[in-house]
Amino acid sequence: MLRTSTVLLIASLAPLAPLAAQAPRTADGHPDLSGMYDIATLTPLTRPANLADRKSLTEAEAQRLARATAAAKARANDKSDPNRAAPPAGGDGSEGAAGNVGGYNALWVDNGNGAFKIDGQFRTSIIIDPANGRMPTMTPEAIKKARARAGWNRPNRGDAFWIEANLNPGPYDDPELRPLAERCILGFGSSAGPPAMPVLYNNLKQIVQTKDTVMIFNEMVHDARIVRMNAKHDPPEIRRWTGDSVGKWEGDTLVVDTTNFTDQPALGSADRNLHVIERFSRIDAKTLLYRFTVDDPTVWTAQWTGEFVWPATESRIYEYACHEGNYSFANILRGARRLEAEAMKKQAK
């Protein structure tokens, strides 16, 4: 079922100043950002290559995108053929969960029903700087690390490639070597952030605001970010999964400065040198404007900035039981040992 809150996302936004002035405020006079928000959107982080330098879609293009997405979801949710054959052992190697063996079906997909709209325009990407809507070039060292990661953890192979490549450790030698999202430590796709990104499902955010602290609660994996207002950052030796967030008010805008990340932040490719500045401001009583700037000089050759809207929703966050039902690790490691044994038999011949 399509959420009406997401349909409202692509509705036309009225002039900002009068409505922002009517938005609720706290006892100390600051805008009250508390509430539940659904950030699901079809607008991608980076601009598709076929849109080149176009910053926005026309009304007709945005409607076609919404209709095409709805039709694709409807087709994916059609009744399955109960007599269909099983996928080949190890999958067929195509895109999809575990080489297309299977994973979440379309019932779980809740990535929005349309592109978001700011200043009367349907945006083609969340990134607004660089102007081409794409991330800056990565540094040579970051490219080298990315290639190493791709070679170390190649999914959907169905063989013990790490034995053939003599990798030590291999990607399945220890459950703690598996990706953080797979281990339910952080949500995938930087869903908790910072920066907080829309992903395939579970896109609800809850803000709880007090004078001294702001909590940003994430539906995915229930990551909770605590923003300490008007504080100093912790010493650099203290590292956190979602960094150390310190906030301040600049007029009616909440500015959150986050540093002190671990070696593996939620933001893909980033490292411990990641520095994120987020800006939360009200467009109207039911919509926030979320803008962020990413700076990681060891990964990207320049800073990059994005923005999108956070529409309020009547939906609620329910229990997200990730690791409690994650029984796959025993079989992942067991399967790896079997593939290793088969590979070693071949080498012995």
C-alpha cells in the first residue's frame, strides 16, 4: 500500500517565510523540530547520467516517474507462480540477493512514490554541489582501498575465491569481519547517518528536542544519535559508530557538527576523517529542510553537499528486530568452510 505521507511529499510547497513563522516553537524560542518524519523518496543521491546537468524534472516527468514506480511495484507484488522452478544452486550470478537466489520481496520495499520538491522544482538528485549532482572524484588512496575491498569481499560468486587469491584473513573467517549493516550494528546506506539518507525501506526518523539535547532516532536498526547542544567535541581518541554530534542554533536553523567517527562510518567509502555538517530548518509546520555537507579529504578531493525534505508523518516506529532474527551467520560461516574444503581438494589433485 502506498503511503499518503509520501504522496504529500511531491505536493507543491507554498512560500517559505509566512508558513515557517507559524511553525511551533519551544519555550526558549527556538523552532520545535520534534516529531516523526518519513524521508522516503524516489530522488536518488546522485544524478543519473542521462539527466546530465539538469537540476530538476518537469511536472510531466515527475508524474511519469511516479506512475512507472507504482506499476513496477504492482508487478513485483503479483502472485507468484507456485510451480516455478527453484533458482540454480548458488544463484544465477545476476543482480539480486545472493546472486539472485532470493531475499526481500517487493512487499518490503518502501522507497517512496515520487521525487521530492524544493522551491517549486522536482529535484533530479539529492546532491546539489557539485552542480552536476554527483560526488567529487575520489583520492588515489581511496580508490586503491575501494578496489581492495571489492576484491576482498566479492558476493555472489559461489566459490572460495579467497582461497584461490590466498587472502588472509578471508571475508568469512570471522563473523566480526562481515559488513556492519549485515551484523545489524548500523543501518545500510547511511540511513542513520550522518548524513541521514533515504534507503530502500524503514525511512522513518523521529526527532526529540530539549534545550540541551536533540535525539535523532532512526527506524532502521534503531540507531539513535544524540546531539549535545553548545558543547565541545570529545577528544579525538574517543570514536563512535555515528560520530560525535554537537549542535548549535544559527537563527532558526539547527546546525549539527559531527566528527570522531570510527574507521567504518555508515557513509559508504568514508573513513575516520569524515566531518559532516547538517542543517535542519522548517519550511512549514509539517516539513523540514535537511541540508548536509560532507568533508573527508582522505576520500574525496572536494566537499559535497546535498539537501532534501523531511515531511511529517502520522506513522509510528515499531520494533526493528534485526540481529535477534539473524540466524544466517552460522550458515554463512558453515558454507564458507564447505567451499574452502572443496577448493582445497581441487588444489590437492
